[in-house]
Amino acid sequence: MASSPTLPDPIPAQPTPRAPGKLEGHEWWTSIGSPKYVVAPMVDQSELAWRILSRLHGATLAYTPMFHAGLFGSSTSTHYQEDQFDMSPDSLEGVAPYDRPLVVQFCANDKDLWLQAAKKVEGRCDAVDLNLGCPQGIAKKGRYGAFLMDEWELIGGMISHLHAHLAIPVIAKLRVFPTLERTLAYATHVFQSGAQLLTIHGRTREAKGRQAGFASWSKINSITSLLGSKVPILANGGVPNSEDVEPCIRETGALGVMSAEGNLYNPMLFSPSNAAGGREYRACLPEEMQVALAECDAELVGEWDRDQAAYAPATFLAAQYLAIVKTLPSTQTGSSAIKAHLFKLFRPIWAQGRHLEIRESLGNSGRGVTREQKDAEYAKVVDQMRELIKADLAAGLLPPNSHRPLTHAEAIADFNGVVPYSHAQPYYRVAAAEESSVLVDSTELQVSEKRARSPTDETVPMFLCSPANPEEDAKKARLSTTDREAAPTENTKACARSSHVPPCVNSAAVRCSHSACLACCKILSFGEGATGCEFHEAKERAQKEKNAAKKAANNAKKALKKAGQKNKKGGAGVKGVKEAVVEEVEVVGA
């Protein structure tokens, strides 16, 4: 592991780019409109159609999904590039005003391959970004993303190489280290290498998924104080709700805020901050797309605040998204992206146990042969969900006058601090130390407003998505925990933590010594004086043994295949290998 350099004082200037007249830092940032509201790079999720939808609702800058530099820049095969970024003559991808300003993000560990890939999009974007933030296992295996955090020389060499040879700026998105000192030294090193903008995700490499916790806005603020006068700084992390957008900018000192998960679950995240900008953008879209979007507006009934609305019916946003997908002149949106977006928009509905049959219908959609057939299948799913939500409203399961976009203030004053489950809304992950593995779907809005920012704080922000008859629907509700046990019924017992805040809505495992579901049993099995659960422990052991046996069987197949290949070349036969393999499987599965 390369040692980190100490923080220089004063900080040296960046290397000089070779491209004449190349704009840098704040000058470049001003030239693209000083965008404040940014859609993050998300694999298979920040595609063209979603970027357009996000700009409709206030986003002023968007990133592409992360592209693999080696595959994207390949001169022998163009299939990957064509699938990921459509640069055909009729495409809107990377074309102003529809898809600009735009940043194209790459994962890379070779400066020449990255430059080759970046050259392809030089005229279709405003900057290229180096992904230094991806914490997933595939990034570790591929040697990119956050797993380059310890290879400072490699990072510096790549950034300085593109800074010198590319006509547009090179920027970087990075995570923080556990210590502030190392974080500042790291950010300074990336800046010194030639990065013209830094996006700081206020979480460490280890903080991901259910263990994400709160982002450290204080560390972002420290970086801004150190480098903000030299290059623009964007803040990323800890902004699941529109009410967090402006506080994030104030507390971090950043010029803008980037959202990933918050944007995915509610693309209206930036609307209360920039609804007027969204309307101006809509007027610039192709006429066919504007007509399709106007048809979607017919779903909204009653008066609503077009400047401050923060939560809209999920079916309305889904219809807008599909209208964009359908009217893109060249680019075809992948089924995986469409399904993922619709699943997230409809999550609050399914979290309340409502209309689960539509989830199955969505999973089976998109199998048509032609693009038109696939579009029709997805539209049918959205239409079915819309009719079911109307029925819920008529039956009193949803508050009266709620099927319209709502402001944050309206949700508090008119709906008792509750965002109706029919609306797209944030998805909070519990960050309390004792419950770091439990996902929660709902909480009161007032809690969100008083939320502490410390990454170790046990205050848990959530959203209440309760229907009008909570007792009846609690029986149907399901929480997406690791054990996926069904909600309690007349023949089952509620989890022991059903009265806890937040409540668990799973049923208890019949033989659990704590009378709890698997996720809650794990919590109750730790701490002073706690006892383990023989049933769940045995269940986990059995699962581990099953996984180990499966792995051994796969290794056996590989060994047999390899031995067979050796036998063809005159090597040893496979009989001995078969015997050894069978013995290994039997031992592991014992």
C-alpha cells in the first residue's frame, strides 16, 4: 500500500494542460451554468431517459452510469460503447439542450485506456469523471473505484495524463477516509493531479448498503474550506429528502449537492429548489416528447403547488418516465433499467402490502419482441396500478384529496406528517448501532427535520406511509429484511419487536427462543445478558453448509474439466480427481 503524502503548505498549483484555451476549475464551472442540483452516476440507472426525467424536476447536471474504460474505448469491438452511450446522428445523448451539462464517468486503472475511451465522448459531454467511490466487490475484483484509494501514484498518473491530453476537464468522485487528516491529504493529492472538480461522498469505503450510516458533512466542509477556492466541490451523501438539499449545501459549503438513491426513489428531490428550471427545460424538449408528457398531466387532479411540490403520485412519475422512454428518437432504454426504476417508484405501495400482484406483473413484463411491444407492456402495468390506487382512494384507504403532488408542508399540516403510500418518497436505512442491518420504510416527517448529522448518532429518520386502516394493513405489510418471513396472520404470532420503534411487521419464527423473526433475533442475541437462539443458529449453520457444499461441487466440476483436458494431452486421468472431489463434497456437506 502506497503511503499517503503529507499535506503541503501552501498547496502547489496544478499541472498546465496542453490544450490551448481549456477552461479550468471555477471558470469552467461558471461556463456550464454553475449547476447546483446533480444526478449521480448510477450503474444502469442514470441512463438518458432517467436523466431527462430528473431534469424535468429540477436537476441541473447529470452523470452517465459508470462505463468501463477498457471496454468503452476498445477499437476492436464497438458493441459495448454503442449499448452504453448512443452517439448515432439522431440520438439526444450528450446533445444540448436535452442532455447537457453532462459528465461521463469511467472506472479505470490504465491511463492510456482511459484516455482512449474519453476521447470518444470529448464532444458529447462537459467533463469526464474518474470513479474513485464505488465500494462494491466487483470494483475490488476489477481494481477500480474506491479500491484505488490506497494507490495514490496510480490515481495521480491517470488524472494528470488526461488533464494534459484531453480538451475537456477531468474530474473525480471520491470517498473519505476514517480520519480527517488522511481525507484532506487524499483530496489534495487528487486536486494537485489535475482534477477540476471534486465530488466528495461523505462515507468511507466500508460504509455501504445496510451499513451505510450517515454521511459526514463535516469532512466535506473541511475539504471545501481547504480546496473550495481552487476548484468546485460537490457534496454527496445524506440527502434522501428534498428538505435536506439546501441544508447540505449550507453545512458543507459545497457549490452543489449530488444525489443517487434519493433521486432514484423520488425524482422530484430537487423540484422544491428548482421547479422553475424544470419547466424551462421541458419547453426545450422535442415536440413529440412534450405531447406525451402533456398526456401524463391528465392524471393529476385538483390544485397543487407547482413550485414547492416535493412528492408526486408514483404512477404519474412512472408514466412520465415511460413517455420519455417511448419518444426518445434513437436510444433504446434497456428493460433492466426500466424495471428497476418502476420497482423503486412503487416500493412504498408494496411496502404496505398493497397490490403485490402488480409486482409480479412487472417482473414478467418487457418480454415483447419489438420495442413497441415492450413499451406497451410496461404502460399496462402502470395503468393497472393507477386504477388500483384510485380504488384505494375511493375506499378510504388513502386520505381524501391526496392524489396530487404534495409539498412537504402539506404533508405535515394536512396529512398528519404522513406521505401517502401512493406517492414516491425516500427510502431510509436505519443507522442506529444496534439495528444497522434492519431496513425501515417509514417515519414521521418531523423527525427528518430534526435529524442529527453525526455518523454515529442513533437518531433514525424514517417516513410514515400508513394507510387509513393501519391495523388491517399491518397484517399484510412486509418488511424487506434478510429472512423474508411473512407478516403475522391469525395463525402466526407477531415478532417480539412488533412494539419496538420502529416496529417490526414480520411474523415470529415458531421455534425461535426469542419469538422473533431472523433479523430481530440477531439483535436480541447480542448484548449483556443476552442468550443465543438455537433454532436460528442451526438454520444459519445449515445454510452455510449448503453454500459450502455448492461451492465445493462447483470446484469439483472445474477440477474434472481441467483433469479431462490434461488427460487428452497425455496427462493423468480423471479417476483420482473424481475420488478426491467426492470426498471433499462429502466432508463439506457433513
